[in-house]
Amino acid sequence: MPSRPASSDRSLRLALPATSANLGPAFDAAALAMDFHLRLHAERAPDFFITAEGRDAQICSRMENHLIVTTYCEVLESENRKIAPLRIHIENEIPIGKGCGSSASARLAGIALAVHFGHLRWKDDRIVGEASMREHHPDNASACWMGGLAVARMANQVQAQVAEIKPKGSWPLLLAVPALPLPTEQARRVLPFQYSRADAVTNIQNAMLLLAAFTQDRRDLLASALEDRIHQPYRAPLCPLLPAIKELAGDSGIIGAALSGAGPSVLVFLDPKVSPKRAKQRIAAHLTKRHLPAELLLTQIAVHGGRDSADWRKKHGASRK
């Protein structure tokens, strides 16, 4: 390790997309990236200092137990590398604690900073594996780092096996975000320890059909393929937006809906033949009638992940083949 940092590693800019995991039946196995981001600019400094703007800026700028900084320091310590203090500016668009992959993006940011400023020669599978180990599942981490739609599993304790899926056609999305967060631990506690064979088989079938819907542009499969028996029925009482929005499936350009991650946000798949604004208005009116306030965000699948940030490609080489 050189005594003085090379000029190319004095700063780094990253853009990490929000993610929606599980996608109904693909529990802990698949996620897609969405087109709003955690952006940051980090540079070497005499001491750690964080500034933030955008959504939840007060949380993002709080130094105590900061997930990006904590992850950055822990990775460098585990690799016996010197911890270089950083000045970090954050521009955040991702809702925190609402099933949109905010913790995965923060952990990946910390890991990427450690790889960059610590001169670690980690490839994508190790970066995703490290984030997955800390997140306890690889779906959000894979989609956030790779972009697009990702199917993932842990190959071992530190490496992930990831398949990148390129959805065929256009997939407009809407994210319904309630005001209050739902801790993942609370959402996990309501799940049973055992499932019937019938429930397991149904979920496997639906997960396979879900992949076919994306890869073959088969929207006719999507509504039924999003059905799940593993987590959504048990989380629905904690996430009232889900049953309410599912009532609209097949109506006014709304194809289907699923919990985003562990909830409480809901990911809605829209018909590209119908105006997204019209679908949004229909959902807003329906939720107002049900007395369920929510922020409705129109988005789409983000093709680019964190590794595609211009600075990362320039300083660490292009990752895509």
C-alpha cells in the first residue's frame, strides 16, 4: 500500500439505485432496481464529516451509527487496511425503512468506499457477497449493484451467485409509500417457521412464471405470477396498502402489485399502453376512499446499478461484459 494516496483515489462519486425485493413469490431470491437513487461524493479529509440533502436528509447526515461510515470502517478493519477519514456529501431519493432497499444501498456505498480508498481488489461477486452477508440476503444488494432485475443466492459466506435478467419490453412502475416505516425485524417476526408442500410448490411455480413474464414480455402472466403464499399473506395486516391496491388489478392500467421488500411500500406494475398519470390518479382516488394516505412515485426499472457509476467505471474498470 503506497505511503501517499494516488491522485485517482482522492475522491469517488457513486449513484446507487433503490430496489424492490421479493416481487411476490421470489422471496429472498430476486429484486429489481428502480430509477431513484442514493448519490454520494466522498473525498479524503482530516476527519469524518457528512452533509446531506434530499429525502430524510436529517437521518442521512447523522454521524452516530451511520451505516455508510460504519460499513466502510468495518470492511477496512477486517482487511487490515488503514481507515482514511472522509468528507461525504449525500443526495438521497430513497425512502428509509420502507422496503425500498435503503440499507442495501448504504451498505454497498460503504463497501465501495472501502474498496476504493482501501485499494481492495474486489470484484462484483465479492462486493455483492459482502453486502449480502451484512444484509442477510442477496436480493436487494445484487439489484442495487448490478442494476436491472437480479436473481441471487449466496455461494458461500463471502461471495454471491447472481444472474442478471434483462426484462423484455417496457415495464412502467409505481411505488406506493406510506408515511410510517416498518422495521424489517418486525416484518420477519410474523412469518411462520414451516409451510405446507402446496404453498411451497405454488410459490416455485409462480416464481418461474414471473421470470417468464419478464423475459418474454408476457404481461398476461404477471398478475397471477405475483401471487405469494410465503410472506405476503402474513405481512398484509402490517401493510394495508397491499390488499387495497390489489383490488385494482386489471383495472385502469394496473396489472398487479406486490410488497416492496418486507413492506410497507407496495410496488405496482402498470400497463405501458395506459397513461401512467391516469393509473396514478386511479390509485390515489382508491386509497383516499379507503383512508390510506400514501406517496405515489412513478418510476421504472433502472438498467444501471452502482457499479455503472461513471467514477467507478473510470477508476475500477467497466464491469459489464
